[in-house]
Amino acid sequence: MTAKQKVKELREKQDSELEFDRKELGQELFDLRFKSSAEGLANPNRIREIRRSVALINTILNERANGIRGASPKV
């Protein structure tokens, strides 16, 4: 999946779905960081991917909250 496809997919979701995804990714990030410091990771790039996904979700939610790019909150 390309970055543009991922953005398009995330923009189609409701705010509640994005909040849920952000919470789940945050928990996964916490677990990976903890595991990384304790024993190391097989795929350390996953931390980077999760951080970027969380940032993208935060950006989309912020755009909707502020009415940027014609976006409005999806309830």
C-alpha cells in the first residue's frame, strides 16, 4: 500500500474509528518500545511506521477539528 492510498483510506474513516486506531497504535508503540529496550526487536522499523501512522491520524483529526481543506468532523 502506498502512502497516498493509506491517507485516502484514513480520510474515509469516521472520527471515532480514527480515535480507536490511534489508541491501538499507541499501545502497540508502547509495547514495542518496552520490548526493544528489554530484548531487542526483529523489525525495529515498525516503531517508525507506527509513529508516522499516529502522526498522520493526528493530522487528519486536527484538520477536521479546524475545518482545514474543507474537512469537517465525521461523526
